[in-house]
Amino acid sequence: MAGDGYRVGVLGATGLVGSTILELLAERDFPLAELRPLASERSAGKQIEWGSKSLTVQEVSEDSIQGLDLVLSSAGGSVSAEWTPKIVAAGATVVDNTSYWRMHDDVPLVVSEVNPDALEGHEGIVANPNCSTMQMVVALKPLYDAAGIERLVISTYQAVSGTGKAAIDALRAEARAAVGGSDVPKPEIYPHQIAFNVLAQAGSFADGDDHTDEERKLINETRKILGDPEIRVSATCVRVPVVTGHSEAVNVETREPLEPEQARELLAAAPGVTVVDDPGAGRYPMALEAAGKDDVFVGRIRRDAGNERALDLWVVSDNLRKGAATNAVQLAELLAGRGLLGNQG
Amino acid sequence: MAGDGYRVGVLGATGLVGSTILELLAERDFPLAELRPLASERSAGKQIEWGSKSLTVQEVSEDSIQGLDLVLSSAGGSVSAEWTPKIVAAGATVVDNTSYWRMHDDVPLVVSEVNPDALEGHEGIVANPNCSTMQMVVALKPLYDAAGIERLVISTYQAVSGTGKAAIDALRAEARAAVGGSDVPKPEIYPHQIAFNVLAQAGSFADGDDHTDEERKLINETRKILGDPEIRVSATCVRVPVVTGHSEAVNVETREPLEPEQARELLAAAPGVTVVDDPGAGRYPMALEAAGKDDVFVGRIRRDAGNERALDLWVVSDNLRKGAATNAVQLAELLAGRGLLGNQG
């Protein structure tokens, strides 16, 4: 810590997640001696309003990464692959929001409410999980601790902001054209029109793989975070015409019996979870209500009508906040609180 | 049959499904001696353009139901409860698209490609299944015949046209306001805004039930149509901001081993099914492409990454056509072809 706070870099500061991280650092009053927005050459020199200050975006470079305690990075996999080792070598701890480091054996993949102790002994890089995984494991953790998890069948309803600002613009432009009766613009962000449509593809297909990378993340990251490679996972990741807020239908087969009412009580007591579950009164989690909030919202908690050992859940959260930025800042808080930040000069 | 065709009534002729039935009777060249649109008092007297003709909607009454061979009904459960027995007593066979008669033991629940023989011995009423069930069982039937089905975990992505014209208008009005930056109108059709949102509620909750009636239909009708009460079904029915075309993520655990490639071949050869399954090239079924077509589209056919005995499928169809009107007209064709229509004077 330098002076009265930490010297923090935000890499990818002009993106949706980066901007949300900047907001949250202010909102949560993270102790800052310096806040340095970093980005690619294209964004260098841009001014970012931050509270009463105006911050100048610096191009990420050997020079601009010096003298930092912590870098919160969300600049994409290839940028992370190149710059994360350099930033760590320069003395900072990196909380990385890309998929690049998540499955590395020596990189902890951490959700603040689920496996905070995995931060201990990190070697400079801490990975922030994928959004759809993040919100789900927050809801699953209390059930896992109580009854174990044998199998998950997950279908997602993912918002376009997970893809970035351009996807939000594309959805709005398509919707505007469709309701106005004019020609819907040719899709450039997704392979097909997303407005008034549903795409059975969130993420992309690696050569010859019949699952998207998003589906693989949901399968693999869930096991790593819960520390249980035996959990069996089916995942279908779907993009829906929603701006922000991922929804998920999660079928959970537990190892030990667990009643819906027990699950509801466990979830109501769990950190980071809000139970919204009075469906007869129209109360269940919704993307529109979750957007802008930090919690994971869980509802439709019920016995699977076809399996006495399974529960059905509906899990919704803001994919930019708990699904990305909020957890990154929570990890920064934990790292700082536990004295685990690099370069603590 | 009277003269060169059948005397056919369409009850609920001014609704979305009724209009589609009228279209399909023309499109499929059903042999008609008379076509009589029937509806509630509110719609009586309206003119319906049908090919080069103009038909006058008649109020359903003891008089207007006389002298018919067949009535295709989609006028809602309470209308069906009242009028179906009267229409049968007047001598016509009723193909009913409401949920009212579907689970009655003496009423066959029939999908033309799945269990056409159930039409034999009907007692005047034949039930047309629920849209989300209909499209799914068309895709499941060839797999069921080959390997049996132990368990299904289903998440739906249902279009608003399943609710009726007013729901389409509401979605469009909400979307127009949202993209225009004006206040989104207060929801009147659904409990919440549907534009740019996802609702974990398709259908309604009966008192004390933790599943919607739509979810119960999917569970119960699937077993009745496949004639197998042992199939275990988990169902989460979700409304999405799509105009027409229901999508479904279906996890199928078979009783005998079944490879994805075998499933793909069985589906490619199945009546009423089109396989669209080259996800790496962006080819999978989509609501926007299915709308206006009669087939059930199946893709994303793959091994469940967590269960060697399960497959994941993505099933999409036009909920107004195969999900309702097309099957009703196909049942009419089967009934006529097999000499099973009442009042065959």
C-alpha cells in the first residue's frame, strides 16, 4: 500500500466491464492511492469521468504498468496472455476477467462467496470466472455444502451486454428497425438477428467441438470453483434479446436428499443471494430487476417433478456486476484485506 | 361428407390460431363443402377474407353448430367446456385446441406424426396438444422408438404469440417505447414487461402449485402422447421476447444407449422433422426461421457432457402452426382419410 491506499490499474478501462469496475471502486470506496485506467492504443488519451475527477486513459505499455499494487483486467484473452505476465513481473497482482488463465492449475479461480481461501498462495494472477458460471455457483454453494451435487442440467438465457457495447447497440438497432417496419440491419456481432429471436449459441464453437466455449466454461469452471471434478454438467448456453441480466434454469441433482424448503432457507441465509420466490404472486427473479444490482437472485425453487433427488432453480444476476466487475472488486477487497496484494511497498 | 367435401366449422375463427387454421385449410386444400367461421358474440358479423371469398363470422349457438361434419376449435377452455359436448351432440367431430379435454381418459390426445392410431375409436372429441409439448414429442418420438426415454429436463423459450394477438401488440409497444427512450407501458398481458426481459412464467400458477399450468401440460401431455407414464419430466417454461416460434432445450436420458449420430439420422428420417445441425457454421434452429413453416426443427444434437446416457437437443417450431393449427388440420385430414368424422351423411 502506498500512502493511504493502493495503486490500482484498470486494464480495458473503456469496455463495459472496465467501466463498471471503475464505478464499483468508487461505490465500494476501495482505498486508492492511485487509479490508472489502461487500454489499447486505440483508447489512449481518452478522458474518463470518475466522480469529480477526470482520468486520462494510458496505453498499456512496459512503462504504464510500473508501480502498481493491483491490476483489474478485462481486456480480452490475447491482451491478457501478453500483458498479465509482464504486469506480475512488474510487481502487481492481477485479477483477470478473461478466460485465458482460468483453467491454469496454478491460477486460483475465485468467487468471493464461494472459495475465497483459494486466494491464499496465489502466484500473482487470480482469475475471475465466466459470468454465467459466477452467478450459478453463488446459488449452488450452499446447496453443495448441505447435500453435495451429483449432476447439473443448465439452460441459460444470456443478455447481449456479455458480448460488449457493440452488441447492445446492435440489439437496439435491430429492435428499432423491426418495430418500425424497416429492414433489420445485417447482423455483424452475432451470426444472426438477435432482436425478437433466440440463438442457441452463446460463445463460439472451437473446431469440431459440439459445445460452445461458453458451455465448456460453465462445465469446467463450475467443477474447479466447487473443487469437485466429479460433478456432472450438461450446459446449453443461449443468447436472448435482453440488454443486461443473465437468467439460468438450473436442474440440480443432489447427492443427499434436500427439500425445496431447506434449499430456500439455505439460499436466504447465503451471502450474495436474494431469494425472490413467490411465483403465484408473480415474484421470481428477472433480468430487468437484477440489472444494476450486485446480488444473485434465486427463485422458482421447487422439486423436479421427475426426480425426487433433484431441484429446479431459476438464477438471475447482472452479468456485468456480480457476473464480472463486482466479483473482481470483491476479490481486490479480499486480497487487500488478507495482505495478499503484490508490490506492497 | 356432403357433396364434394366436408362441412367444417372453425370455432375461435378470429383468434391467431383460428386464422392460421383458416389459412391452412386453403393451403392444404382440405376438401370443403362448407366453411363456417364461428366465434363469440363479440366477433359475430365480422367479415373474414378467405381466398377470393368473404366469410361472415357467426356467433356460436345451438343453431350455428348444426349440420357440420367437423369443428376445429381454439376458442379457449371455458368455451370448449360449454360448446364441445353440444357440437358433438349435433353430430360433428371436434378437434379441440384448448387444454380442457386433453387429459380426459376417453379423449385421444394426438400428434399426427406420433400417435395417429389413437384417433381410432374416438367418441367425438379429439384433443390437440399444447404447443410446447407438440413440437417436442415430434422430435422425441423417433428417439423414444429407438431407445426409450427415461428422463427429460426441459427449458423452454416461448414466443408471445402463444398468448394471443394482444401479447404481440404489447411486446411491440414495449419494445418501441424502450428503444425510443419513452416510458414503457404498464404491463397488461403478462405480470411484467416482456420486451428486453425474460419471464420464468409461461402460463399461470394454480393455487399452491409450484409449477405453472404450462409446465404441468408439458409433463402430463408428453406421457399421454408417448403412452408411457414412467417417463420422468422436469419442465421450466419461460416466456421470451420473440413474436412467433418456441425454442426448447431438451435433455433426453434414454433407456438404451443412443449415439448423437444415430439420433441425427433417426431425426433426419422422421416425418415432420427438419434437422438443422451444423453449429460451427452457425446453423441451428431459430425462431425467426421456423416462423411460418410447418416442420419441427432440431439441432445442437450432442452427447450431454455429464451423462453418457443422455443427449442434448435444441427444438424449434412455429407455435401457431405445428404447435397448434397445422396439427389440428393434419388431424382433420387423418380423420377424413380414415372415415372417422362424425355426421358423415
